[in-house]
Amino acid sequence: MYGIKEIDVNELSQQLENLPPNVKLIDVRTPAEVARGKISGSENLPLHVIPLKVDEFNNEDKIIFYCQTGARSAQACAFMTSKGVDNVYNLRGGIVTWAQMGLPIAV
């Protein structure tokens, strides 16, 4: 997606093994979607809540957003960038691509 930094599932999978404390993995799906499975180590922050939490993010942290297919997480990236937080990344293809690649889903 134009203007949004992305990370692919292979890159994220490798980084998850030794995730530094300043990297935040944020699942922007609804709690009902998350209940079906998530990427281990992620925290749930539904897309509609992000504007209320924008002050909790900063440019010292690397923030990786993901959703089902990458569309909502791209919106989260665009929103955060518009608020001056630009160290944000979209997981290309979302959790669907993650699962298609055979990577683990936590319940």
C-alpha cells in the first residue's frame, strides 16, 4: 500500500524469536476475531479504539499492526502516521497470510 511501511510474515516470524521490548505487535481486529486465534506476543487494540490511545504511542517504539488481511492495519498505520507517529508497520496479508504460511496461531 502506497506510503505505508510494511513487513512480511517471514520477517515478523524471525523477529518474534527475539522481540526487543521496544517492538509492539498490535492486533487491530475485534475481540471476537482475536478469540479465534492470534499471533503470539500480540496485544489486542481494536481499530476503533486506536484514536483514543494515540497518546500511548511514540517514535521510540516500533509498532507492527496486523488484522485479518492487512486492510484495517494499513488504516491504523495511516492514522498513526497522520498523528506524527511514523515508526509503524503493516503486516502484509495479515493473519490470513501468517496462517497460510503455516506459522503458529495462539488461542
